[in-house]
Amino acid sequence: MTHCILQLALDTPLNSCFDYRWPCAPQERPQVGQLALVNFANRDMMGLIVAVKDDTDVPLDKLKDALAVRSQLAPLSPRWLALAAFAADYYQRPLGEVALPGLPKNLRAAGTVALDRALKKMAKLEQTHDGAPVDMPALNAAQQIAADAIGGAQGFTPLLLYGVTGSGKTEVYLQACAQVLAREQDAQILILVPEINLTPQLEGNIRTRFPGVMLATLHSSLSEGERGLHWIAAHQGRARIVLGTRLAILASLPNLKLIVIDEEHDPSYKQQEGLRYSARDLAVWRARQLAIPIVLGSATPSLESWHHAQSGRYRLLELRERAVRDAVLPTVRLIDMERDRGKDGLSAALVAALKLRLERGEQSLLFLNRRGYAPVISCDACGWISNCTRCTSFMVLHKPEHRLRCHHCSLELRIPRHCPTCGNVDLQPLGRGTQRVEEGLQLLFPQARILRIDADSTRLKGSAQAAFDTVHRGEVDILIGTQMVAKGHDFKKLTLVGILNPDTALFSQDYRASERLFAQLMQVAGRAGRAARNEGGNASEVLVQSRYVSHPLYAAVMHHDYDRFAGSLLAERKQAMLPPFMYQALLRAEAPLLANAIAFLEAARDCMEHEGITINDPIPMTMTRVYNVDRAQLLLESPSRPALQAFLKVWLAALRDMKSRVKWSLEVDPLDI
């Protein structure tokens, strides 16, 4: 028996490719793309075969033998390996850190029981090719043009589907998918959504529309067994439609023919830990690699995508009217909180509007993107406030749980009975969160059915979908929610949206804050009036409470004027040389002392020449301390993406040679600066 050399990518923090021996006859050599179990650093772990060789630079007596090759699973394709290699190269991470975490844990386990069980279950299922949809509703003219453009696109065709809220973008997706499935017998389609709670509604629509098509879902709420089974269905080409969140972009799809990115502007598509990749950007690269169409859909496109559409790189498809006949965009009114202070954070005008909807039997939504009861409690006597002892943040009051909770490090404390500094027993909550608004509404409208949906009320698995189902059934009069309720949900009876306390984002140091606030307001406003006007002909409305009603952002929201708002922001970005006219990378450092993190970043800035690359001075992060660790950052900028990438490769090698004890990480194309 002869030996071959397997070069394996492993999920390790530095160099991720290592050589192992494997006994095999020439006709039984393992294949590139297969998984292999090896021992590394005294523990068994799964690796990905990236090369099969006859020799190695490492002395043979220094090599370990691979423990097993998972030959029962078909190899990952060369195109999938190229996708992983591109992501590793672009985001400056080892290949193993990209390729392995994207696979279900059951596939990476040392044992084969779970994998064998999933493969047997898949073998019993019949392969289906029937893509014929049922119940195809008629489209309006603009929808039909968009669906035909997507369904008939050939080769790499990036399309930006800009449609106002309620314009029927989902129906366009489904009918375009029907055209692709009908045209190509084995075609697979990948549909991405930004958040897990948006998958059930879309999944139900897909299953109803395509009863003969296998659908796989991929997101972090699935059990490992479910995720493994669905991943295999996609990998084998059995699942012809794959629906998932950002992790699904790394799914193995051998017959992928169309990619759809819904709510493409959403920052949730950017991973914020480990490999900080953008699923949207990788999707565009993957579509180019495979020479297939990709659709980016949104009512408020990201400035990057809008810029590409305006410059002709993307084809722009527009849906300017709501899809339901007689359904119109809601009227937006601004309420000046300097004049109408109201009570408990609710203006008199908003309270009156809520009362009117209750009398009509219609639903209302109050949007406040701040959970908890109050952001902080304080002592009027000495000025003490409930700071977190481990973070530069406040402990948020959660009154129903009788706890103070830090939303950054999860520290929980009992609510103090008196001020820890002066002993004063009269501690007061400052500001309002969703719990406090709920309490106030219950006092104002004791007869109303009130429901709060936020991260606190939907902690249990399935609780979010159960709550949304309650709203859809009409069993809720007033819904209070955070960003969880802002997009993707089609509440037929909802005719009023009240937006509370949006002003804080107007003064953020983050240059993206105004773009995000506008998108958030337009999305949540779009929950109102999605059905036709009621029998009384009453129009839906959105009431925005603000102390800065003359701000141009609110004027754009009031007129539903995305085009002008985006144009003005792009002009500002170009003048200031910010993305999409500049490319960025962010080096972050963490240490027990801020001075150590800053010192490391200063050394990183000065360790080599950087002609053509702007390296700014290191500064503390906005949230400087989290869980007793201080954090600082260093921003790099260049008008040339290739120049920045080339510099980062050399620079990172120099940083690794510095052998600092400071923990550091690099993010390419950062969203939060």
C-alpha cells in the first residue's frame, strides 16, 4: 500500500493548511473537496482536503496519518472551494477559518452517526424536478416587467429591485423563480433574508406556491440535525430553493442559477464576529463567478447599491406603486414634541390617533428601538446613575424582571433599594424603553389588546413567530416593538404607525447613522396601509414624534423621497471621500488597559511605509470598555481597493511578527466605525 499526501485546511487562527499522510492505492486516492478527520494539537478535528499530492516539503517521519476520510459525502465542488478561497483572501483570514465554520457541526464531528443518518434519510426521498407553481396571482405592469427581467436574465446580471414598501417585491421574486425553475430542470435558487424572524412568512409563501419543489432552510435557529439535513439537501442538488440568513451564502449549491437578496440594505448581512464577511457582497461575487443573475431588493437600497445602479453597473428595476389595488403609501405627519409634550412619552396627537383606531377596530404599531423599561436609573440627590461596572454603558432597567441588565456584557443585578452613593431611596428611571411604553398604554387603554415584541419577549424558540401569528390573526389592537417589527411583515389591518424617539441617531458620530435611520423609518412606516382602504375610505398614517421636525431627513421621510435623500447623501460622501468612493479597513485592539491597546495600534501604524494608504491615528472605540476589556481602533483608507488589499497582505504579516499580547483583529469594509 502506498501513501499520498493530503493537504488540509483546518480551522486554526494562523496558517490553516497542513500536510498529512494517507494510505491509498492509486485508484483510491481521496478527492479535493472531501472532508478528513485528523489529529491536530492533541485533539481530533475535521479538515478540508485542498490538495492531494505525492510529495511534501515536510520530512515524512514528521507527518501524522489522517484518521479518516468522509468518502460517503460527495466532495465540495471546485467552484465552492474558489468561493471560500476568495472570501479568505479578501477578508484576510486563513482558508480553514472560512471553509470549516460554514459547514454544519454534524459534518465536522469526529463520529459519523449523524452524517450517516442524514444521508440515509436523504436517500429515501424522491428527487423532484417539478417547478410548476400554483395560484399565480396577476401582476401589475411594473411587477411583470421586473419579474420577466429577472426570470429572463442570462449570464452575470446584477439587478437592483427598488420597490416602495408594499409594492409586491416578494411576488416578483416568486414569479421570477418560477420562470427559472421551469426553464432549467435542475436549477437551484438561493434566497437570503437578513433576519431569522423573516424566514417563516417567506417559507410559507414558497411552500404554498411551489408544493412540488424541495425547500431547504439554513439559519442559526435550526437544530444541528435539521441544519445538517438541509445542508445535504442543498449540497446534493435535491433542494431546488434554499432560503436562509447570511450563513447560507456559503452553502454548497452545485446547480445555482439565481440569487435573491431581500432587504439588501440591511446591516445584518455583515457578520460582526470572527470572519467579518458581507453576505451581500459575497453573493455578488458568487453570481459573477457562476455567470448567473442576482437580484438585490429593497425599499431603501444601500448607498453602495444605489450608486452602482446610478452608474450603470447594476440594472435598476422600479416598483413605485403598492401592489394591492387602492392601497396607497401612508401619510406621514411630524409631531413637534416641544409643543405637544403629551404624557409618558406619547403626544396628545398620537394618543388621539390610537383611540380612533381602537374605535374602528384597526391595528396600531408603536415603534421604539430601545428595549427594557428605561435606559438608566438615577439618584436626584447626588447624581448617581446605573453604570455598568464592566462596560462604558448603562445598566438598563427591566422592571418586570426586577433587574438591571447590561445589554453589552449581560451583567445582571437586582434593582437597588437605595442609592449606593448617598442612600437616597427615591431612585428614578430616565427615558423610556418598550416595557415602559407598554405599561403606559395599559393605563391609557385598559380595554385594548396590547402586545410587545422585542428581544426580551421572544427569547424562547418559536415565541417570535407565535407573536407575529397573533398579530396576523387580528388578535392584537396595539403592537409595540423594536426593529424586529420594522420590516418584512404584512399586517393587513394595521393603519397607524407611531414612531417614538428617533432623534438620537441624528447626532451620531457614525457617518452611516442618517442612512440607517432613514431606512428604518421608511421600513417601519411601510407596515401601515398595505391592504386596500377600508370601507370608510380611511387612509393610513404615520406619526413621527421629534424635537427636530425641521430636519431634512424627516422631510424626506414625510414625502417618501428616497431618490433625493440618497442623492444628497452620495454627494456628501463623495465630497468627504467616504464609501462608496473610498475603501476602508479597520484594525481593532483589545487589552485590559486602554493605553496598551493604543500603544499597539501606534506601533502598527508606524511599522512600515504606507504610500497611497491613509492610516489615521488610533482612537478609543465608541463603546470603549466591554466586559472589563478596553478597545481601540485604527482606520485605514484608500481610493483603490486593489492597493488596499495588497498593502493589507504585507502589513498583516508584519503585525503577526510583532508578537504582541494585545488581542487584535482586522475588518475589511467595516460598517461600524
